[in-house]
Amino acid sequence: RLRARQITIFWTNFEAGAGVITDPMCGFRVYPVDAALAAGARGDAMDFDPEIAVKMVWGGAPVVNLPTRVRYVPREQGGVSHFRLVRDNALISWMHTRLSLTRIARWLAR
């Protein structure tokens, strides 16, 4: 989970700009409805939060990052992860591929 989160932060920095979205996977999120609907995010699992955040940045929505403590509680202590290793990594990888290629195409179009 931690490695996947670190990789997603790296790619989100590339897609949206370094430091614009400090952690696309963890924390409490509040989305302006109109901007969220206009973003057209396709993800519906662990790929949703990073995708909608990047697309909302591209659409001009303001981002407010507030520090959030992340704690991975072991299963023995009652921790439950909804992360599915193969499925979610595949979805996240495909989402970052799409977003990165779009970012490159937008950059070349300038």
C-alpha cells in the first residue's frame, strides 16, 4: 500500500505539477460538484481519487492541501485494507498511463 501510494504521488506530480496535489490517495476530500462532474473521471476504485484530482486541476479547480496523518494498522490490530494488489495496481497503472500521455500531448500542443 505504501509503495503504491508513493508511486502515485510521483506520477501525480508529473501529471498535475509538482506539489499541487500533495497526496492523491489519502485524506478527506471535498470536491466542488460542478468541477467534479466536469472532470469526467472514469475510475471507480482506487484509481478514482488521483484521477479526479488531476483532472480537476487541469480544469482550473483550486486545491487546498491539509496535512493528514496516515497510519497503516496491521490486520492483527483491526486494520482493514480495501486495496486489492493486482486489480488496483492494474487500474492505477492504466489511469496514470492515460493521464501521463494526455499531459504530454497537452504539453506538445502548446
